[in-house]
Amino acid sequence: MVSTVLRSAGQRRPRGVERAYCIADLRRMAKRRLPRGPFDYMDGAAEDEVALRRNSAGFADYRVVGHTLRDVSEIDTSHTILGTPSALPILCSPTGFGRLFHHDGERAVARAAAEAGLIYTLSTLGTVSIEDVAAAAPSGHRWFQLYVWKDRAIASDLIARARSSGYETLVLTVDTPVAGRRERDYRNGFTIPPTVGLKTLLDGARKPSWWYGFMTTEPLDFAVVSRYTPGGTGPGGVMGYINSQFDQTLSWDDAAAIRDEWAERPSEGGTPRFVIKGVQCVEDARMAAEIGADGIMLSNHGGRQLDHAVAPIDLLPEVVDAVGGRTEVIVDGGIRRGTDILKALALGADACSIGRAYLFGLGAGGQAGVTRAFQMLEAELRVAMTLAGCRTTKEIDSAAIRRSP
């Protein structure tokens, strides 16, 4: 279980990530600890970053309605997501390049999620392999996110590896036929792995804890897919090669075939589930339900693909109405507070997924920072549920919120 106790100022002086009392605090800590390139890669988005800002700002359009004189002496934040029990109505969304932010990377997040009773999703662009993440958190619930490359045999092999390693759900990301224009990265000359030049050395010298971890652990690479890449040759290095491999011909028929392939693979991970991530309109939500997706993630890739894209929270009510319970709806993007989680559930979401919220913790303090992010979101959600008069997550409905004028 996630600990719900956050120490008050009257107790011993907090250290490290214990000094954080909200996700924004972890962001500030991560910014102080990380070199500019890695932090801006984590924090930034496409072009003017309008979509990034709207993802979070959209939650401010709703207010929580307090309900009083109810027995709220016991609050239960537990939830079920696609048949999987979870301590909170959230899961860890797939994020790439974890070891760029802390040398433990995806291992640290998977361990923290397992200890907290939450689902962890490994990205195709993870820097720890499918097998090593499974070994790091053998008792945790794990999902695997898939990018489909032009060489379809790679996708099939990734599916086989994930199933044989006990991953329970496949998350097919469909919003990356081309990489978005992330201008912070262009200005920083950012590369994976970081280019060790004079600018990098000077920046790293000011961030000694990050630099030490980077220099004293195994080389940073895309460990999930490194066996399929040609060593990063060609324009743009490894990142350029990977971006060139996104399959722009991917269709709904392909998505259905991938779902079938995932379901047919033998596994130790229980009943296989299939989720489509990157749904950004009602029509696509209906199609996902029609091909038998168990879940959809309303996501604009954290604002990193198409700037000015519709925010997931803005799309949520229409999608919930359109799919009519045929598939679970997960809101991905913009979650920074426990009240955001409550608002999403009140609008009909079956769950939420978080990305930057736990990455800020990872950058601030590794596994301890990720755990701290979970603790704060739980504490905030528990307070919000108590004051809204909702004793369980199932009691959170439209009566808990109202739209602001």
C-alpha cells in the first residue's frame, strides 16, 4: 500500500524528497538535480507547448462539490483497472529514457509501483530491458507499451518477449506516425545518449549526483530494442534511426491483428488485455471499441506530438458517452493533484495514468522520489474524497463536481 502519512513540519526535519509536499516540488527538485538537456526533455513538449499547458489547466475548469454530514471515517482509495487491483485509480503511463533521469531508471519506477500496489507500464523506448524490469519487480503488475516499426517482425518479437516475461496488458501507441517538433530539445542540441562535449561537461559539473550516476553505471541505451538497432548509425544517431522507423501505414486492421497476436501468445501473466493509447477524437474511440480494445487511453502524448491538440480531460465526457461502457476509458495527461484524479473519475473515466508526475520524482530522487509522488497523490485524493463525501472510488460520480462559469 501507498503510505498516506506525510510528515508535518513539527516532526524531524525532512530530508531529500521528503521535503516535497506536491508534484510541483518534485519538479523543482528534478530541475535542480538534472542537467538542462535531460530536464527539458522530461519537462518539455511540442512547439509552443500549448497542449502541455492545457492538459493540466483543463482540470481547473471544474470545481469539487463538498458533501457534508456523511460518515467519512473510512476512505478506500483502492480501484480495479482492466480487472487488475490497484491501490489507487491511477497507473504509471509508459515513458521512455528512464535512465536519462536517474541511473536506476525504469527499474526504480517498477519497484516503487510494485511496492505501492500500482500498475507499471514499460515503454518500447525504455532504457532497461523487458526481462530486467520483470526481474526487478517480479511481484508487480506490469503492462508493456508497443510502438510498431516498419519491420513488423520487431513488434512480434517484442510481443513474444513481453508475454513470456509476464506482462499482463499490451498498450499500442498510435499517435506517433512522426515525431513531434520538440523545440527545447533542438535548442539544447539534445541527443540520446547525451553527447559528451564541452557544453555537456560544464553542465554536468554543476549536477554532480546525476553525472556520477551516468558515468559509473552501464552505458545508456534503448535496452528494450537495442538488439534491433544498427548501433545508431546514420543521420540523427539512435534517436534519428528510431524516429525513422515509426510505421506510418499502421491501420485499424493492423491494430486488430496485433490485439489477436497478443491474446494468442502463451504467458504467465494471466488474462491478456489490450489497450490503444493516443485516442484523440470520438470517432477513434468508437473504432477502438469496435475492434475489441479492452481499454483506450485518451492521450495527446503529453503535448509532445501535436501542439494545440485537444486535452484528454476536455474530450472525456464525449468519449464516455460514445463508447457506452464497451471499453474502459483511461485519462492520460495533466494529472498533478489528487483532485485531478477525482475530477476525471467524476467525468466518467475508469482510471487515470500519470507520466511526468512520477518522472519528476525519479529525477528528484530515484525510487524514493517516485514513491513520494505516489504518496502525495494518495494523500491529496484521500482528502478530496473525504471532503466530497465519497467513501470509495465507486462513489465518485458527476455529483462530486461542477463546471466553473
